Amino acid sequence: MNSKIIGVGNCIPSETVTNLYFDKHVFLDDKGILLKDDNFSLSEKLKKITGIEERRYASGDQVTSDLGLIAAQAAIEDSKIDPETLDYIIFAHNFGDVRFGTVQSDMVPSLAARIKHSLKIKNNFCVAYDVIFGCPGWIEGIIQANAFIKSGIAKRCLVIGAETLSRVVDIHDRDSMIYADGAGAVILEGNSDDDSGIKAHLSSSHTYKEKDFLYFGKSYNGDRCSDTRYIKMDGRKIYEFALLHVPEAMKQCLDSSGYSIHQLNKIIIHQANEKMDEAIVERFYRLYNEAVPQDIMPMVIQKLGNSSVATIPSLLTKILKGELQQHEIKNGDIVLFASVGAGMNINAFVYKF
């Protein structure tokens, strides 16, 4: 029994935020000192390193679970299933519902429970729960759903990844320009009709020295409320960590699938940083003494920014819906999914379409 994707959906928020949006921001360093570079130079450096030209923000009346619901409804419609037949709803996020203009996170009840309620599912044995696993949360949800299906515990699961990172950023931290909002979802179902589905997976948590590479910390502006925390990261350490560990994890996952590097058609990787992702994939192919094939790695970070757990399912949906030029996934294609993020966590899975 393989776990097969039978429906996909996403929610790309309507509010487009270009780099010019940050022109009037007052950016400080971690000691509260004004950065020497002007904001235009900062945004140009950001674009050069991360590839980000613009990002999407949720509208003021939306929260994370609202975006997740839109993506879930699209995936259900695409799969043509009855929501009552779902055995699990797994919602990957990291900060819960944070309403516009506030700083308090709301996670009770779980966002998955809110989705189940909004879908009007009456089946009490459809289990709804959340996954907090950093940016790799959606892949971890897929891995858990796959385990339920292969063990016979479940036949059909909805896995959602959604985030509104724009609500948890420090406006005085230049890293705030990286983050975005969005959602993506898939329906995963047990499949014994053909050999398509998940072929291998891998997860790891590096916490001994790496736990605080991403964390919640005070604003760089000391005049802001000292009790309020915002998302913070040590970009250099994350970059070095990712380049050291992610290619090896990807190789281990692909090797365990039984497929060769020459059979791989696409790599769908967490859209965190264009240069970092390119370096990860280059090092991955170097482990096989191979050059990186053209168009192996689709990217949408340029227009959508980093929406954490939403980046991979949103991108997958766009590809399968024919919305990305130069990129398509055909029946029989082998695709490697991979992510890295807070924890520090790494995971991957190999899928045959």
C-alpha cells in the first residue's frame, strides 16, 4: 500500500508586497544601532541573496487557519472526495492564528480542529491535530500521514501547511523582508492500484548545538515592549548548517528509495533562500559526482517570499495546475521533496507520480 496524492490546493494571498514597501522602515542591528546601508541597498542585497522581489501578505481580516481552509477546500475539490471520509486532518504551522494588529497567538482549539469545524465534518473519528516542526512541518505531516496509511490506521488524510509570518516579524529587523504568508494542502490516500506514491522518507532533529538558530526574541528597538517576542534567526549559522546537512539527508533519502540520481525528475525544496537552495542542490549532485540538470528545481520565492510550511505544497499545486513555465510533473516522474528549518529539523521524501 502506497500513499498517493489525489488532490492539491493552495491559497496565495491577494496582497502583493514589493521591496519598496520597506523603504520607510527603520532597520536596526541586534544592539539597536541604525544600519549603515540605506533601505534601497538593503532590499537590493536581499534580492541578490534570496531572490525575493516581492511577497504575499494575508488581508487584515484573515488568519492562518483562514488561509489553510481555502487551500484545504481546493484540495478536497480537486480530489473529488467526500470530506466525511477523511481519517486525519494534519495542520502544519508554527505560530497559530495571530490576528492583524495584535501580537498574541491563538492555538486553542487547534487549527486543525478549526478546519474540521469549518468543513462541517460530522465524523467524530476524523482526527484533527497540529504539527509544530519549523518550516519542514508540512513534510513531517506527510510522513506521519503516510505512516498512518501504511499501517492501516487511516485510508485518507488531509495535510495542510499554512502560515502568516507577516504577523510575527520585528519591523526593525531586516530579516522581516524575507517572510511571507500562504497555505497549501494535499489529500493523501492509500493506493494499491499502481506503484505511484511515497517511496522513501527521512526526518532528523539537530538540537544539541543548533536549537536556537531560529528562535523568538526581543525587538531590536529597545523602546518596544520588552515582553513581546518576534521571530529571529542566525542567518549565517542556518546557511552553513543547511549546506552541511541537507544534501546528505537528501542523498540518504533518495538512496533508500531505490531510484538513481539519473531517474530524478524534480527537486521541490523549501523556498527559504534562492542562493542557499541552489547551493544545497549543487552539493547534493556533487555527492554523486554529477552536474545539476537544467530546470531540476522549480522556484517561486522571487514572487511569493518565504511562507515557511506553505512553500512546498503551494509550489507543488502551481506545478500540477500548469501555472509554472518550464516546469511540469508527468505520470511516472520521480520527485524529491526536502526542507530544513527551526529545531533545527531536516526532512525529505521521494515520490513517484
